[in-house]
Amino acid sequence: MVERGSAGGVNLPQVARHALFALAVGVVGAAASIALSLSVDVAARLQARFPWLLLLLPVLGAASVLLYRALKLPAHLATDTMVDHLRRNDRVPPALAPSILVGTFLTVLGGGSVGKEAAALQMGASLGALVGRPFKLAPVREGQPAVPRGYAAAAGMAACFGALFFAPLGATAFVLELARFDRAVARHVPTLLLAALTAFCIARLTGIGDVIPRVHVPGFSWPLAAQCVLVGLACGAAGTVFGAALRGARRIVRRRVGRPLLAAAAGGLLFAGVVLAFGWQGFEGTGMPLLRGALAGHAGGADFAVKAGLTVLALGFGLKGGEIMPMFTVGALLGCALGGLTGASAPFSAALGLAAFFAAASRCPLAALFMGAEIFGLAAAPYLALAVTVAFAGSRDVGVFGRGAASELARLRAEHGASAKDEARGKGR
């Protein structure tokens, strides 16, 4: 029997609710992205004006942990654990949004090598889950399973991330890949995309977000194709090392140190000591100045390794912030350095490195390709696709956010095949 307001099994009132929810979470996601951008930019300017704030990083890191405790949040909650919540359909606490906003502000204020983009994912998940409550969302078709809690969080993530990077397609693909194309989330792609587009339009009108400069796209040549392969191979290897190092550092600190307050303070102290000892003040913060320099063709041969190491140190010890802008920066620095070595266009090699390193380290190749095309233009898409494919294929599945969708689907398919064989054997007996 078809409900009133339904047409051919489609619940039209629920369709309207999902659309209104997408618009609402798009507005909220854009507002969160703007607030995050403005606050972190203020922190970065203050840090640049008062370099001695680096000495306060241990105190600022400990303060962020105390804030999490005060709001009854797990002190070790980071982007990787939040993504695990999404995959398990766990509840995302509303208090996470203000906590990660303040925590990221404090870390950048002290010069920590973290970004704000992964913080946008956490804020978006928290706010999306909160906004979705009053809509009482239900399946839009009869016979479908109940709408999971992770769906509203995923919509918020797509909205906030799409607004911050002005990349709605890449943001939607990123959320789908983080969710490993779980059917409960994948069936709501139109809603995720509508939320991301709404947030993108608002952010575009204000012009507030991470504006990454475009580069000149060279005409096709076989040496350029070879450069794409070279950058892809290098970023695949470097992305594997970075992903394994960050996950390993977090695991060791969480298990061996055990006390988040002590870990954050010790990490801040160690970070400040390393930066001051080697004169690496230019590698502090989100890395946006370094990224812009790489896209202009300026990068030292080992700059990518320094930025990667400092990022692993900061995030590994539990300082609050994100991984994505540092990953973009590391990839761009590596690509730019390779361009300088081979004589290829260093700025375009940096663009290739940005997308390829992100694909390898995050295990999200579709998001890397879509975001690269949205940032650098459709003309760059074929070259980005080649570099991303090589980097993803040439790297191990030890991403910053855990195993990627491709290997997880392959594992599930193998398990399904094994269970089918066992069932067939049982029937044969």
C-alpha cells in the first residue's frame, strides 16, 4: 500500500525534507567554513607577527586537550577516528565543532604544522548530525532501510569541505571515498552534492576560503607525460611513507604515552625545539605560503621532507588540526623539486604533486582528481588523472584515514566469494 503523498513508492514529503535538509546543511556548512577560515587566518597572522608564540605551543596544545575534556570529548579524537565513526555509523557529538575550531586556532597560533581542512571535515560532520535532527529524515523509497546517522554527518562534511576549497565535486567524492562507498551514504549522493553546491555558492560569493592559485597548463608532449609518471611514482612512495608514519606515530603515542595532556605538551615542546634548532620557522603553520611558492616554481630539494616530518610530529603527538593542507603542501613541494631536477615546468609539476601525493596518502584518488580539476581547471585533468593513477597504483594501502575504498571492496568481495564457496560445499554434502 502506497502512503499518502507518495508516487510509485517514492515518499514525496521525505524527498522535500531531504532537499530542505541539504539546503540547510549547505548554509550551515558554508558558515562554519567561513568562521574556520577567518579564525585560522587570524591565528596565522598573529603567529607571523609574534614569532615567540612558538614557545607557547606546549601550553596551547595542553589547553586544547583540556577543552576537549571540559566538553566531555575523547582527547584523542582526530580526523582518522572521526572517519572511523562515520564508517561505523556512530554518533558524532555536537561539541566537536567548537572544539576542533578552537583547537586548530590554538595550534596554528603556536606555529604547529597543521591544516584547517580536516578540521572542516570534523566540524561538518558534527554540524550535519545536529542540523539533521529536526528534519526526522526517513527513506525516500518504500522498503529501503532506515536512514543512518552517518548520512547527515556525511552531508555536513561535503558542505563544509566543498565551501572551504571551492570544490563541491571533489568534496562529495572525498566523503564517498572516506565512507568506502557504503550504500547507506552512496544512495544519498544527490543530497550530498546539493549540500556541497549550496555551501560552495555561498563561499564563492564571499570569497572566503582556501584560494589556491592556478598554474599554466603546458601543451601535450611525451616528455610531459613522462613527467606525470615520474611525479606519480615519487608521490606514491612519499605518500606511503607519510601515511604509515602518521598512523604509526599516533598509534605509538596513544598506546605508550597514554596521557593526551602530557602527549600534547611534550609534542609542542619537541616541535618548538626542532624548529628552533634547525631554523625551520618557515615551515610552521598550515603551509599555504609554501604551497603558493611551490606553485610559483620555488621550492628547495628537501623542503617536502621537512614539512612532512613536522606535520607527523605535530599531529602524531595529538596537537589539534588537520592533515589535508599539509598533504597538499608536501605534494606540491615534491612536485616542484622534481620539476626543477628534470627541467619540466616546476609550477605544473607542483600541481601534479599536490593531487598525486594526496591520492596516495589519503587513499582517495577520485577526490584527488576532482579537486585537482576544480582547482587547476579542466585542461589539467588528463595530466592529473595520469599522475594520480600512477601514485595510487604505486603506493601501499596505509593511508592517513585507514584503508582505501578499493582494497576494502576487494576484501569484502573476496570474503563474499569465500562464503559462497563454503555454502556451495555445504549443499554438496
